[in-house]
Amino acid sequence: GNSVTQMEGPVTLSEEAFLTINCTYTATGYPSLFWYVQYPGEGLQLLLKATKADDKGSNKGFEATYRKETTSFHLEKGSVQVSDSAVYFCALIPYNNNDMRFGAGTRLTVKP
Amino acid sequence: DTAVSQTPKYLVTQMGNDKSIKCEQNLGHDTMYWYKQDSKKFLKIMFSYNNKELIINETVPNRFSPKSPDKAHLNLHINSLELGDSAVYFCASSQGRQFSYEQYFGPGTRLTVT
């Protein structure tokens, strides 16, 4: 079936450190891939997305590239800020339906 | 303007009660969803509803029933609440049952069953 696997957290970084959160997926065909962010006490917000192989999604300094050969969509940011502290979810929508599947979420804490 | 809104934001109730959570979207979307987020932050789809077509996740107990008076609203009714129903429930919507359309989430309703 369709599924998403994220690196387990929590992840704690110092401000201005480099961030990578790994995400791999299992799906038939070419799913669309997403990163959502959930700030404390809030709902999920779309951070970025990519809909086909080799697409790069980017927003707010975050980037992720759709890698079909490794079935991955790793999230990266060159220099994190305290305000980036949140839970990050990788997700996919299969090519043939609208059934979004989420990873387990990775909690990021950035310390000053 | 709030895109996807839910009420109430917090709901504390006793076991055995029946409660409803309301969801409204003003995005003109065709499809709406309910998700349950457990204490470990794991998100699980419960229902999706598009144009009177309801798709139910088979693991959802039949005590949970979605009700859609129109395409802008999808309410969640829960009968005979149990302790294990305590979670955060998120409503979401998307443009349609088309591929690649992202989902827009409401702020969540934290349900606590005592």
C-alpha cells in the first residue's frame, strides 16, 4: 500500500544549524509529495510540495527534491531559526486517488 | 478570513456522552476530510466526503458519523464517547478528488473524554 516513513525525532538543533529531515515513501506510480508543518497549538500548514520526479519544492528557506530513484523527499534548510520549532510531516497523495497519507511527524526544537 | 474553521476548539466531556464537532470551509472546495491525531502526533484519515460520496476508513468505529448539510460543511458526530476517543480532530478540505491538490487544515479540536 501507499505509505510514508520519516526519521524519528525529536531533533534538537542550535540556531543557524543545517537541518535535514529524511522522508521516504512507498507508492505505485508517481504520487504527489508534501511537507506540512504544525506549530504548537495550531493546525497543519502546507510548507511545500512537488508533483513529479526531480521537482524541487521550496518555501521559507526550506527545500525538498522529489527523487524517484530513491523514493525520497528529504526536507532541508540551510540555517534554522528558533521560530522553525514545530512538528514536520511528510505526506503523499497517490497518483490515482486523493487519499493523503502522512508520516509519523518529526518534532524539531531549535535552541538559541 | 479563516479558510477552514472548526468549533469548538476544546471539548471536555464524560464517557458515554454524544458530541458533535463542526467544520466549515469558505474556499469553495469540493472535498472535505476528518483526521484524528493521537497523543504521539500520528495523523490518521477518518473520512473523506465529496459530492455526497462518503469514503470511510474501515478502522473507524461506527460511533463516529460525518454529516454534511452542504459542501461547505462537514460535521463529525460521536456517540457513546470512550476514553480512547481523546485526541485532536482536524478537519481539512481540498479542491476536489483530483490528484496533487493539497489539503487545507482547520486549527483542530482537542477532545478530552473523562
